Amino acid sequence: MFESLFRRWRTTKPSYRAALVILVLVVAWIGSGQLGGRTKSSGDNATAKTADMARVQVETLHAMDRDAIVTVRGRTQALHSVDVRAEVDGVVQALHFEKGDRVKAGQALCEIKTNDRAAKLDQARALVAQTAEQHDVDLELAKNGFRSKTQVAQSAAALEAARATQRTMQIDLENTRIKAPFDGLVDDRYVNVGDYMRAGDKCALLIAPEPFLAVGQISEREVGQLKIGDPASATLVTGEKVGGKIRFVANRADDTTRTFRVEVELPNPDARLKDGVSADIRIPVRNLEAVRISSGILVLDDNGAVGVRTVEGGIVRFHPVQIVSDGPDGMWVSGIGSGIDVITVGQSFVTDGEHVVAVGNKRA
């Protein structure tokens, strides 16, 4: 085969042989150029991808045990509040309160017209008296054998039915006076004289002034430090500080925030506290793992939670934190572990889940 090809090559014109050699060289040159260009393009893409990633400065922070006070952002809340509602239908004929009044348990708030309810009650009482006399007669006749046991039982049943009707009429009449279920303050009025109320309609909003609550959410890292009955305090946005004690700590975390509800019971003998006022709940704890940071690196997530952004495996992560203390030695927070790279510069320009290039120093 090779000898045949060689003979053909020998017999080919010199000009054809030169053209064939040039063609082979051109094809080899083009192939080598494409290969080199492809390799270079791949490297350029990788470099460009890295160049497009945001660069942030991080610092490795380490936690330490610290005796401190956990501060939880929360709000005040009435322990008992209820919309007092009508149990019967009718027209409002009188109101016995004004908004802001302090009322006693059992005090009438709204009064509905009785209409014929009093007459029906009198009728029920007369029926009870009649059936009672008939039953007494049947008992006497039964002693002499003039009434059977069945007849006596029938008269007894008629008497009980009449008494039940009387009780129903009595309750219906009493329910025309809508009463306060407990001592409290009237915070709202829903009807006026002349309004028609149906069973279930609201008469007034009643709030029990004492005790009051301060409620907030505490992180899963700190919830184990709290016990029912531990001392706590609440500092309101008004500047007022009220001491109290922990009343309740949730056993189940919120599915979204992974935090636990905590309630602090506050005394309120003079009804100064208002429902829904923002408050900082301060709870003394011991042996709490905390990290010292600069307040300037704190950020808010989309839900308004306070925290820091970290870099884990080249990806930005948001960690909610609780402020433990803020004093001359810096701000101490809990909620992040030890040895985590926290973003100290550029945290406001990146988002959770974003790929970044982290640079910075390490702190022991």
C-alpha cells in the first residue's frame, strides 16, 4: 500500500506536490490555533466569573462565656382582654359606661329592652305554681289509692318542665343586661342607644389592667437559660422601667424565625401601662456564649430582624442575633457560633445566598 502511494507521489507533478504540502501545513496550523484559543477562552471565563463576584472583608470572631443580660425587643400586652357580646336580640335602651371607665365584675354595660320577656317569666312562674299544686294533689290521692304511680310520675314531670321553662325565661331576661365578666377598663364602645343587637354582637372592649405582660421572642441558643419565675424587667419607649418576672417560656419554636415566645409578668396597680407599647425586655442570665462586635456591622433582614451577615463556603448567610450588652467594652451579641467569618465591610451590598470573595483578617 505504501509503495503504491509512493509511486503515485513520484509521478505527480512538482506543482501539485507543493500545493499538497502547503494544504497539510495550513490545516495543522488552524487546528493548533483553535485548540489554543479554546483553552485560553475557558481560562478567561473562569477569571471573569471570579472578577464579577463581590468582594467583602470578613473577620473571624470567637465566642466566650459571659455573665450578661439578654435584651429582647418586644411589646406590652394585656393578660386579659375581651369583646363583651350580647347573648339575646333586642334594641339597646341604655349604656352604663363611657370609654376609659373602670368597671367591676358583674356591672351592667349595655342594657337591651326587655319587651315581653318579663311577661313570659310571670307566665312561667304561674305555670310552676299550678303544676306544683296539681302534683301535691296527685300525691295525696295516690296515698288513698286514687292515683296510679304513672299519673304521679306524669305530674312530677310536668312540674319539672314548668320549672325549666321558668329558669329559661329568667336567664333570657337577665341577659338583657350585658355585664362585665371581670374588673377592668373599658377601651372601646361598639353600640349606641337605639342600635339593634343580635346575639353575638359586640357591646364593649374590656381590658384587665393587672397583671400586664411584656412579650418577645428569644433565640434558640438562649432559651435554655430562662426559667419560670426568674426576674426580668421591661423598659418602655416612654422611658418607663417596670420590674417583673418570667411568666411563660414557649416549648415550641416559631417555624419561620426559630425563636421562642417569652412572657414577663408586670405589675400595673394604677393602670399606667398600655397595650401594644414597644419595650426592651431585659433578662439577667449567666454563662452565656456571646461575641463582641462593632454595632456598625449589624443589618436588618427582609422581616426586620437584627443580625449579621457571614461568609460560609463562599456564600453569604444571615444570622439573627440578640444584643446581650452594649457598654464601654463594646457590643456583645449572642446567636452566632464561634469561629464564624463575619462580614465587616460590604455587608450592606450583598444578599443572603450570594457568592462572594472574602478577604480579611483573623481574630483569635
